[in-house]
Amino acid sequence: MWGVPALLALVLWSLRPDSWRAPARRAEGGAASAWRVGRTRFGLLVTAFFALQSLSSYAVIGWLPTILTDHGMSPDRAGLMLGVALVVGVPSTLALLPLTRTGPRPRLAFVVLGASLTAGYLGLLCAPLAVPTLWAVLTGIGLGAFPLVLAIIGGSGHSPQETAALSTFAQSAGYLLASAGPLGLGLPRSATGPWALPLLTLLALAALQPLVGLALTARRTH
């Protein structure tokens, strides 16, 4: 099923008049080093934000139904709540994406996403079965940071090579760090029983995410 939209995108892309032209020659200065670009302040902030938003996504996808069923919700409804969280993220991201284009508005997008994610986690911690659909919606909105950070990466760099190097470093290191999320949250839950400690950890990371986003967009000179 996932191959169908990819195939459609390939067909549409091939219809562009310049889609099959030879790649442009590299900009003067040659290839950029992913290691050098990633160690800059901007590179480290991008990587940190990428890791935080990816970790939240992995945690929600991996553990949200279990959190709800452990509190007494039926498995079917718990799976539905995960579906709600994932579906809500698509329109919310499309609504916030224009905020990345000009001026100080990217900062507003990062604050909105961080506040929504924090509120969703707080609801799951304090009253998971009170209004679970609301917690799922808030969490889903908060998970919409992925396209925003990609837009920030795409708009950075002094050359295509530098942008590609930043993307390589941020995604490689970010995904590596985020991959520890599901296991890192599952271990304390197995040791302590309740979900309080894992959810408090997610709350702390969700509160940190907009702070990193604000630092990331504080100065757009790289």
C-alpha cells in the first residue's frame, strides 16, 4: 500500500520538464563534511531537536496503546486512540508548515507543538481515561514537528552540499539517539510497574523540545 503513493509521486515527478536532466555541477568548494557541519552550534541544535521529536514519535507508537490498556481501556479502543494520534498529526503539520517560511513565525510553530505534546503527556499521566481522545489529539498535534525540522534543515546551509551534510548528520545521529526511546521507557516501567516514571520522562523531554526549537530559530545565520 505504501508503494502506491511513492509510485504516483515518481510519475508526477517524471512529468517535470527538468526531472531527467543531469545533476548540476557541485558548487565551488566541493563536498561538505557532515562531521564538521554537525559539530557547529546550529548542527547540534538541529540534531537535538530531531532526536527529541523522533523519540516522542517512537514512544507514542510503541507504548500509547499499552499505557491505556494498563489503565483499563479495551485493546480495540486503545488501538483506536493511537490511530487518532497519528491521523491528527497530518492536518496539524500542514497547518503549521507555512510558519517556517518567514520571520519569527517558526518559533511560534515550535511553541505550539511543544505545548500540545506536553499537555497530551500530562493528561496521560494524571487522568489517562478521563478524556483519552483529547489526550490523543493533543499528542498527535505535538508529533507534527518532523516536517518542520526538515524545513529548517532545507532552508539552511550556504550550498546544497552543506545542507545535505547537515541533514546527514542530524538524521543519522538523531535517529540513533531516538531509537533508544522505546526500550529506555519500557525498562523503568518493567522495573517499577506503573507508567509514572516513563511519562514523567516524556513530559520533561516534551518541555525541552520547544526550548531547543527556540534556540534553533533564535538566529538564522549559519
